[in-house]
Amino acid sequence: MQVSNMWTRFITLFAAIVLAVSAAVSGADTVVLKDGTKVEGVIERELEGSVWIKTSIGGIETVQFILAENIAKIDRTAKPAEEAKPAPNAASSDPKPRRAGVPRGVVISLEGTVGIQMAAKTLEDMIPILEKEIGNDGTGIVVFKINSGGGLLLEIQKLSDVIHLKYKPKFRTVSWIESAISAAAMTSHCIEEIYFLPEGNYGACTGWFGALQAVSGEGLEEVLFMMEKISARGGYAPEIMRAMQINEPLSCTIDEQTGKVTWYQKEEGEYLVNKGESILTFTAPQALKYGFSKGTAKDLEELTRALGYQEIDWVGEVRPGFIYPVSKSEDFMLSYRKKVTDDEARTNEYFGNYQQAFAAAAGTQDPELRARFVGRARKHLRSIESMVRNNPNFALLRWGMELKDWERDWLKVQQEELAKLLRN
């Protein structure tokens, strides 16, 4: 039998390994994907056809999230998740009937690292859920509550495109800023209505790479140009974002009659906003004073008034620790963020388990034992695939590939190698 060279170094170490194969879990569910892959485990939650399924690999339990669009069918032996008694604080599955003249609104938290916990794909996947909760005729309100220290520059344009091209035509889209630093502020900048929490801050948009080296030269010019275009989407003077990106002065003059603010990339304005010795970051009072924000609100009651309403039907259920009701859309975001954070922390574990199982399969001459090891390797490979499909940026960060290239040049190769082991 010939063994692929890339795994030769594992053979000696794992040739003698004998792993116990877990018995099938009683009452397991099987999710059959459109590509024919089967994922076995226990479905813990379901939302709009998407499922969270708990699987056990080598005695280690993990929860995989599978989008509805990737599911061909579900074979159940366990009780369907939707039939289970709902948790006391679960978001309501049936929005209340509309009341005349009262718009519906949801709050969606955008937190963590831009490009990882805050990703364009997730916002796009959430749209059908939002449409069911608040409609898509422009009267429903989506509030992005932002608390992020920044992240990947490569995600900013993607997020801006989803918000500008897919959210704003369907929903009144606003930002509510707790802390939006760097890429988080750049993401929010395409939104015309920005509100602050009292402690909110916004700016410090210097790009970094490598060992904390600031982006410069041609790369900097590209980012500056990108943000000029995104500033236009939000209706903001480009001088504001420029002062948040590079050390340039920023001043403004406010017309006492109209309140119109005129911005200057020099110190000639009535108000010196930034001397140019540091990167600009707005506090809530500064943003309001200079007309950048539409208002400051410490809670939903104040935000409702700032939005121009006496009442908004905020969709969702009250939960401890949240200053807003948790809707099904927010539940979707919270679940995504939990999974992607777990995947990020366990990436090396996923790869280590897969490599061990592959090497063990390659190192045994026993056909029955090899089949067991291949089955185990396939389960670990599905964990890796689930991680990447949940957030394709993992393919870019780990392999330097776009999703389609990763599917063709890495995933398919691994699947073929495993199939070859069964044939040998």
C-alpha cells in the first residue's frame, strides 16, 4: 500500500494507536447537507430552518451551526427542537400584531473583532429573519449597537456593501455607539444616522499590519480613497474620517442660523476639532456638538425619542444583562458570535485531531480499523469545514485562500485523500 508523502511523518507515531469507536448515540439526529455530507448528533436549537447540532468526536462535544440553505433534509429520531419547551428568556417566535402608526424595531449587537465576530456574511444571512420580524418596507428600524475595538481592513468594504445596498433599502438603519474604534467606526460610517451612548467613542482609524506597523504608502492611499467613498454613502464630510486615519488638523464652522457645519482640513475654522498631532476620536459630547451624531441616548426610551417617535415596538424578550429586548435576529447574532469565538479558540485542536485520525488511518494495515479511523477523520474534517463555512475569513487567514479556492484546493483534496485510504 502506498501512503501520501505529506502524512509519512505521522505513520510511526500513530501506527500502533487503537482508538475506541463510540457507539451510536441513542436518539441521534442526522442532518443531510446538499453536498451529501451527513452530520449526526442531537439538534439543540433551530431558527428559521437553520440548526445547532451537538456532535461528539473522540469524546469531545462540539456544537455545529448549519445554515438552512445548506440543508437537504433532517432525519430525526430525537424530539424536534422546536417541540421542546422554550427557555424562559427565549426570543418570541411570533411577533405581536402591528399597531397602527407604531413602527417595529430591533437592536442587533455588533461586537468583537471586525471580520471574525462582526462579519458581512452574518448580516446578510440575518436579513430573512429581520424581514419576518419588522417587515421590509422601510418602516422597520434596525439599530446596530456597536462595541468593537476594530479588526480586519479587508472586511470593511464587505460590511459597508451589505449595510448600504441590502439593509438601507429595506430598513431604517441606524448605529448606536458604545465604542467604535478603527475598523468598527469605518464600518458604521456608511450609516446616515449615528447615535451615541453617553460613554460612546468613535474613531482612531489607523490601519496596522505585522508588528504594529501603520499602513503607509500605496496601501494607505487605497484605504483613504475607500473611506472617502464610504463617507459619501453616509453623507459625512470626508475630512472627518481622514482626520481619524492620519495626523491632519480638522476644524469646522457652525452656522448660527441654520446649524450647518462646514469642515476644513486645516485650522481656519471657528472650532479646532483636532490639532493634527494625533488621530481624531470623537466622544459623545463632541460628536453631538459638531453635528456628527444625531443624538445621545442612554437607553431605548431616550433612543426612541431621538429617532423621532413617542413609541417603537421593540421586538424581542427581556433578558438579564441586556438593555434592549433580544429578538430572533439578535439571537441569531449571539449564537453566531458564540460559535465563531469557540472556533477561533479551537482551530488548532480541530487540525490536531484531524491530522491524528488521518495518520492513524494511513498507518494501519487492518481494513476494518482503517475504516474507523477514516470515519473519525471525516468527523474532524467536518468541524474544520463548519468553521470555514460559518466564517469564510478563516480560509483567508489560515490558508490565504478565498472560499471557492479553499473548497477546490484544500477541502476537496482532503476528501479525496480519505476516500483513497478506503480504497487501498
